[in-house]
Amino acid sequence: MSSSTPITVENLISTGAHFGHLTSRWHPNYKPFIYMQKNGIHIIDIQQTIQCLQNAIEAATQIVRNEGTILFVGTKKQARDVLQREADRCGMFYVVERWLGGTLTNYSTIKKSIKRLQQLEKDADTLYQSLTKKEILQMERERIRLADQHRGIKDMKRLPDAIFVVDIKHEATAIREARRLEIPIIAIVDSNADPKQVDYPIPANDDSLRAIQLITAAVADGIIEARGGVTVEEPSGEEVQAGTNSAPQADKTEPADSKKAAVATSHKKTVTASEVSKA
């Protein structure tokens, strides 16, 4: 799916990208990205979201022009399908199931696991000939488990040159590993997280499916442009769901925080694009 929607104040607001968390849950380092607070909720400065997104896209395109790779990371339910689809579209790698500790810092062990998966997929007929039904069933279970864990990175030959993350609090282990290895981090950062943990923070609501989709598609479009407009054919809906137990997500912009969701409707009426653009 191509990002035909331009990144404007109006379009970001329509996705709910400007809704932060409860003011009691904010991170002090997020203050530069706060536009205002209303009904106990922080409102994110969308003008800064656009500027930060442009900076992030420029960084991503420069990495890809230098023949680098970017790993898309998003294991929360709002992000899984979007990140897998956009990573497939721009030909990058992804992790949308549970992040395995050591995926970056202990990549040599992960490569052994991937090699085992490739062996099971390639030599299944030969391996199964001398085995009992019980042993074959055990190996099939192992293959399915490994395929589920590594399907987005099984062709990744080396560590990525950058990672793109949705919700840095939820993906804290991935962030720690990337920082330890000094791998640049591009991330959608909500008001409850520390943007200083990220090299290229994109201030936005990381609980909104539509906001995640709009921003991730914009990053993917930048990568495709850097690759000379080469788009990888999108998998079918069945292929996207293959190997995962997650159910398709409904199109929703409501955050997980119940109070945040409760005041969202009133905010949409009172916080307009013209109001934000005056900041």
C-alpha cells in the first residue's frame, strides 16, 4: 500500500497523531514537543512532528543510498500488520512478534537459529525420510516456531544500519541493544517516553493505528525513493497473516489509555489544524 496521503497538519490530526498521554504520565524530556494540555491530556505539537518526520526520512534515505538496511520493529498489536506490510513493500526487514533478547547484541546465536530454520525448510523431505511420525511432528513444530520468530529477518545477513521503532517503551529491549551497538534509532515517540533515547524521534501518538500507518508509510516511501523507486510486490492478506497468531486489527485511533480515549472526541472538536498551525 503506497502512501498517497501527504503529511500535513490536517492529515496528522485526522489520524489522532496529536494526542499524547495523561499529563501525569508524561516524561519531562518530552517538554519541547508539547503544544498544550487539555482535559488532563498533553497535545503534541504537530508542526514539530512534521519537521522531525522529515529529518527521519532524510536519515533513512541516506542510509539506504549507502546500501544500508533498516530493521522495522513493532510488536504491539496496533503496529504489527502495518510494519510488516510497509517493510515488505520497501524491501526491508522486520520484527513484529516477540523481540528475542540478543537479536542485535547476540546476533551470531540468532544466525544459528535462522540457519536451522533454513535447513528445516530446504531439506525437509530428506530429513523426514528416516524419522518416525512423532519425530516428524516435533520437527514440524520446531520449524513453525522458528518461522514465526524469524520470518522477518531470516534473510538478514548482517546487523541493520538503523532500526525504525514504534513505541520505545514497549520495545525497551530493542532500544537498549541498538544503543549498546550504536545503531541509529528512528522511532515514533509518545509523550510518556524519553525522546533523548532516540537519534531521530518522531513525536506522535504511538497508540493510533492510523497515525502509525501514515508515518510508517511515509518512511517506507522515502526508502523506496532512495532505492530508485523499486517496490517489492506486496504479499496477499493470507501471506501477511501466515505464521502469526495475531488477529487482524481494526482501524482504530483510540489509545490504550482509557481516559485518553474518553476525551479524544472532545479534543477533535476543539483542537483544530488552524489552531495548531499558529504555534
